[in-house]
Amino acid sequence: MARWQPGAPDRLQQAAMELFAERGFEATTVADIAARAGVTERTFFRHFADKREVLFFGQDLLQSAFVGAITDAPEGMSAIALVSAALEAGAKGLQEARGQSHARARDAIISANHALQERELLKLAGLARAVTAALVARGVAPARARLAGDLAMAAFAAAFQQWVESGQTRDLTDLVHEATSTLRDIATS
Amino acid sequence: MARWQPGAPDRLQQAAMELFAERGFEATTVADIAARAGVTERTFFRHFADKREVLFFGQDLLQSAFVGAITDAPEGMSAIALVSAALEAGAKGLQEARGQSHARARDAIISANHALQERELLKLAGLARAVTAALVARGVAPARARLAGDLAMAAFAAAFQQWVESGQTRDLTDLVHEATSTLRDIATS
DNA sequence: GCACTGATGTCAGTTACTGTCATCGCGTAC
DNA sequence: GTACGCGATGACAGTAACTGACATCAGTGC
């Protein structure tokens, strides 16, 4: 008999999502989460840097999708084309990774709390920097790459919000294309 | 004789900036800040919602500059033209408000700490939403306005970073123009 | 069998933040 | 000029996030 059940991080994340959905983020203590997952509070903090981080598990997968698409793109593409490829890969990855209902539940929790929105913005900025670095590696000038990275995240965030609000009746990839097109339209008007 | 010295918020902010610069954000306790400002810890939290907020005092002025420029702009301007006007007003306001050295010192403190960067991103997102709302009030379609607001903040943040890194030898307004121009260039390439 | 590793439990401690009540200078009404 | 209320503060107790140090114990390699 094993001394402890494996998969503590997953159990903790699930317990946290349930409790946040039931009582809200602030009304849930880390001790509550740990108890439901069958571990101690100290173990929670061994797996997650802080209470908020438990909701941002696996964002590195999304980052890999973005960066990989840029790195693997054929030669001779413009910055905006590289960004489009990255967004498409990210949209596909997000739709496959956890499923639509999970994304929606998670979004509802985050939207209900300022501290969580703050963390999400930090993660989004991290993605933007990763895209920027990938673009620089492809020869895009740093100042240009930074703006392109921010632009990519603006389009992705806008598309994601519409996706969630639409009840997922729309395809995320289509929404990303629309957002990119709108951005182009704004800049050239 | 007054029972307490006036201007507690200002004294607290100055004490916090000094201590953060000397020891760093995490190594400074709220009790330290309060002691240097000559008040108690409890008074600190009466003026600032949390320890980080003390560094973000007066961002509403910047927001007013952005929003006012959009609201007061002449009729018939495109979304990108309204955004440009807002950015110009913001750049001017920032250069006049506190001075360059203050902006640089503050930026150094924030750059050295993740939690503070997180808060800054939240403030920036708040500005983006304010710009979005002002654009909607001017008749821009919501989805378009959201992207334009994010675009504005991307340009402003990029220009601000270059301004700080350049040692302020360059004019912020010029850098904002360059960033806007680069954005247009990316979108149309 | 035995040392070693790795995930966990235990426990004490710091600090951010909050709720509540007391204090007291100052202006205002009367 | 005195009573009254207001507003900013102090005092103090309490909660919960997070950290460091040490103990525990199943499995693993030798």
C-alpha cells in the first residue's frame, strides 16, 4: 500500500475549482482545498507557489503551441503572418486541451475576482513575451516583435472572451481570424 | 496644535518609495513604511487598499488624460485617430505630472518585483477598458473599441519602456508616434 | 538488510490585511 | 461658550497566506 495517493496536484486543482465555484475564491481557504484533496495545507504550497496559481496549471502547453507555430513556420513569412499562425495553433490547442466547459467554468471563476484577473493578465503578458522572443529568433526586430506579441495577445484575449460569451456556439479559430482582421482594419483606417 | 500632521497619504507614498528603493519591496514591511511616515500600520491600510497600491497613486490623472482627449476630439475621426490623440495627451500628462526621474525610480522598483508588475498590468488593463468605453461613447463598435483600447496600451507601454531605457534623452511623445506607426506597419505588412 | 530518496506531515513563526472600539482636535449650532 | 458631532487616527485582537526546519516512512538500488 502506497503511503499517499498519487496525483496530488491534479486533485488539488480539481478541489480548488469546485470550491471556488461553490463559495468563491476569497471565501475558500487553502486549508479547505487541501482537506478536500486529502493532503495538508503545506503540501498545497509545495505544488503551487500561491493560492491563485492553482488555477493556472498547464499554461506552458498554450505557450508551447504559440512558440512552436512561430518556430516551425516556413521561411519568408511576415511578422503578422507568423502571429496569425501562432494564434491559430493556440486556438486549436485550447479547444482540444481541456474542453469548452472547463474553459467556461474557469473563466467564470476568474471573472468574479480581481486578484485572479490580475494573475491572468500576468500570464497573458508572459505569453506575449514568449511570442516576442520567438519572433526575435525568427529575425523580427525587437521593438517590432514586442508590439507584435502584445497585438497577438490582444487578439487572442478578445476572441477568447467572445468565445466564452457566445456559449461556445462559435469556433474559436474563426473568432481569432475575425479579431486579427479587425485589428488590421483599425490600423489602416 | 493639530493632533496629527496632514498629508498622510503623500508621506506614506514617499516613505514607501524610499524603502522599496533601499531594501526592495518584499524586504520592506508595511509597519516599516508606516513608522517612517509617522503613523501606524492601520492608518496605512486606511489610505491604500494593500501594500502594492501605494505605488499606484494618481493613475486616475493619466486615465483622465486619455479619456478626455477622446471625448473632446472633433467629430469624424477614425478609431485609430482617436487613439492617437489619447496617446499624445497621455504622454504629455505623464511627462508633466511627476517628472522623469520619478518615473524612472518608480519603474526600477516595479521592474524588480513580480507582484508589482502584476499590479501594473492590472492598472494598464483598467486604462485600456477606460479607453474602450470612451471609444464606444464616440460611436465605435464595442468589439472594435476593445481591440483599439488594447492596441493603445500596447503602444503606450512600449513607448514608455523605451523612454525609461533611453535615459529619457528622447521625447515620450515622439516614441509614442513611432510605436503607433510601427503597429500600423505590422498590421499592413 | 541497509542507506538513500522523495513526497508528505507537523509545527512554529512572520506578515498582510480586517473589524471594532476608543480618542481627541476642530468646526458648528444654539 | 458649551455641547455635539465629525473625521482622522491609535490600539488591539483576530484571520489567513505563506515560509522554514525537522521528522516520517514507502519504495528503490545495492
